[in-house]
Amino acid sequence: MRLDRDGRAGRQGYPEAVASGLRVSVTILFWALLGFAIYDMVLQSMKMRYHGPMEAVLDVFNIMMVNGRRILTVEILGVLGIGGALAGVLAEWAGRRWR
């Protein structure tokens, strides 16, 4: 059975790999913020903090913004940046190594 490779790792240069790693890091950050905001909204809705479902849905974005401001620190952004770049470089290296 032959598996076709759809990924880009191993077929792009290292600068593009760094950019891909950073892009993935930002994407994961967005989905994590959205997931935790939805989780927090559900917890608050069980405590009857909202007057209706639309208020609860709109508050998800407010919770995302509040949590997003909390992570705007040098340490967290440094880990996301350096970790994303390093992960992209390692994925590129692994893709070239194991073709």
C-alpha cells in the first residue's frame, strides 16, 4: 500500500518552514482561545448568567478577547514564536530525512 504525501514538509525551504510553523502556532492559538471561550460560556450559562442564547453566543467573542489580552506577555508570545519556528524547522528536517 502506497501512501501519497499531501504535506509540504521536506519540499520547501527552511524559511518557508519557519513561516509554516508560525502559521500553525497562530492557528492553534486561535482554536484554543475559541475552545476555552466556548467552555467558559457553557459554564456561565449553566449558572444562568445570560438572558438568552444570543447573548451567550456573543459573549464567546468577548471571552476570547479577554483571554487573548491575558496571554499578551513576552513569555507566552516568545514560546509561541520560537516553538512554532522550531517545530517548522524540525518538520522540514524530518521530511527531508525520511522521504
